[in-house]
Amino acid sequence: MSADYTGVRRVGNAIAKRLAEQKDTEGAKAIQSLLRKRGVPLQASGYAEALPRDAGSRLPLVEEGHWPTTPVMLGGEAGHIISQFIEDAQHIGLLAEKGVSARLGLLLYGPPGTGKTLLAGHIAASLKRPFYIARLDSLISSRLGETAKNIRGIFEFVPARNAVLLLDEMDAIAKVRDDRHELGELKRVVNTVLQGLDSLTDDVVTIGATNHPHLLDPAIFRRFPYKVELGLPDRDVRESLWLHFLFEGDTAHKGDASLLARVSDSLNGADIENIALAARRRTILAGHSPGLAQILLAVRDSRAGSPRLLDGRTLGTADKKNLTTLLHEKGDVSQADIARIVGVSRQMVHRYLKEATDG
Ligand SMILES: Nc1ncnc2c1ncn2[C@@H]1O[C@H](COP(=O)(O)OP(=O)(O)O)[C@@H](O)[C@H]1O
Ligand SMILES: [Mg+2]
């Protein structure tokens, strides 16, 4: 009743858990999905949490993220460090008591679309803590002094709430200088971030995410003892991504997912998701699946960060030749299977491949 957001969540979760124990799965699920929706229960009651806002634009400086419902696929190394980080965060009280606590700062870095923001949400969910996202690129104000003020606003808002704070797009800080040719402002902003990070108590979890870790001020970099690089997904991760996003996890399609993984080596997770969802939209609206050949062509014509979505055109001769060479060189597919996927005879596959090598 006093709009204690965190409290509503905690009690709601306890009720959901009890319902689940009493085998009322429906009821438990209903409560959990309400809690996951950001702010719906309280907003519906007319309450909007007082988020700090930019003085000029009135846009909120921090938004509440929701706990993700889709899984995040990680390579081995990243997964290990993340589990360790979560374990340390869960037992920070004990670790502090023994004098071996670490600052709960985690830096996620790597190219765009590799799941950094998504992973941060998962960490908040595993820790069952509210999740706040501050996008540093959106805090940068053209008004002198305002950026530092915005950053102070975030750090003053979050710690009281036992939250996970994601400082997203951190490299934006470095751009303060480039945009304004004014070194004083950059220094002020960096110092404000440092002061903010240092003002946090031990139990606050801070996650920084950046596409360009080398642009970060070294002093800020050091404030994040845990570091995880999320690179472009490797073959196993790509296979899981295809299986999840295109085939909804149906392992009967493992073979196709594996083939798609082999030919999509330059793509990031977001690209794979985009192509897969486009294919599923076509399946629903056209009443039949676009077919593996169409999807493979879309993959072939995609680059990281600019996926080409399916266009439903029928394959021309050039497409068929392209696809044949792609499957032969990257896909490690037999000529019989190529013929089936591309929809031509085996003789034709043989001819295309010969033409390709003859140049
Ligand atoms: N490793 C991954 N596992 C699962 N989904 C992913 C992965 N990488 C990207 N995605 C998909 O792409 C979307 C965008 O990823 P995002 O977390 O915003 O990337 P980043 O923050 O690194 O730019 C995610 O919401 C998710 O649907
Ligand atoms: Mg992101």
C-alpha cells in the first residue's frame, strides 16, 4: 500500500513459491508473470515509481528492466566466470565477515548484439534483485555540468534498493571529450562515475557493459574486478541460438541448427534471432515454412549487425550456385544433401561445383 516496489516483489515471489509447492502451477505462473512485467501491478494502481530524470528533457535517467524470459547462450569460459560472480554475490555477507569480500563489479565487454544487456538481466533474475538500467549514452547532456549531475542522480537513487545496477553503453563517457572538445567536462564526468562507484556499499551489484573497453578510463576499468568478454558466438553457441530461436528448442531439428551454425560464423546472437524470427513470421503468415534454402541465403547475405531478412523470392540460378558453394565449402554437406536442400539434381550440384572451381 505504501508502494514499496521491492517488497511487493518479494512477497509476490513468496506467494508464488507457496502456490507452486501446493501444486497450483497455474496460479504460481500467473503471479510470476505479473511480477516480471515491469511495474504493471503498481502502475495500474496509479503509482509510478519516482525515477530520477534529466532536468532538460525530463526523460528518466534510470529505467527498471525486467527479468528476461528468454535464455542466454554462453560459451564455456564466460559461463564459469558468471557463475562464480553470482555465487560471490549470493554469499557476500559471509565473504565480508571473513574479510575476503570483493567489490561486486562486473564488466561485460564485446561487440554489439552478443547478449550483454540480456545477460545483466539474467544475473539480476538469478539474484532475485530488482534490475535498473542506466544507459550512459542517454545521460550525456549538451548542457555543461548536467551530465555529471545526471550520473550523480543514478548513484543516489540506486543503492538504497538492494538492486542490480547496469551501467550500459559505458564507452559513451569517453565521447564526452570528442563531442565537446572540452577536457574539463570529461574529467568531471569520469570523476563523478568513480565517486559514484566508490559510494556504493558492498552488497550493491554493478554491471558495466561496453562495446569498446579500451575507451574506458583505466580507473573506471579497475573498479570492475570481474571481467567477461562476450565475443561473437562460437559454433556451439550458434547452434543453440538457431535451435532456440528458429526451432523453439525442438531437438528433432538439431541437424539443421548445426548446419546453420556452420555457415553463420560471422553473425552475432541478435542477427541470428532476427533472421530466425523473420522466418517464423513468414511461416505463420504464409502458412508454410520458407525452407532451409531461403534461410541459408539470408544468412549468406548477412553481416554482423546488419542481418538480411527473408524476402520470399524464388531461388534463381545464381542463388542456387551460391548456395551450393556455400554448403560445400562452409557447411561440410554431402553432394546428395546439397541437392536436396537447394532443390536441384545431384548432377547439377556436381556441375555447379565444377564451374566454381574452374572459376
Ligand atoms: N548469447 C545470446 N544468447 C541468447 N540471446 C542472445 C545472445 N546474444 C544476443 N541475443 C539476442 O539478441 C538480443 C540483443 O542482445 P543484447 O543483450 O542487447 O546485446 P548487447 O547488449 O551485447 O548489444 C537479445 O535480447 C537476445 O534476444
Ligand atoms: Mg546492450
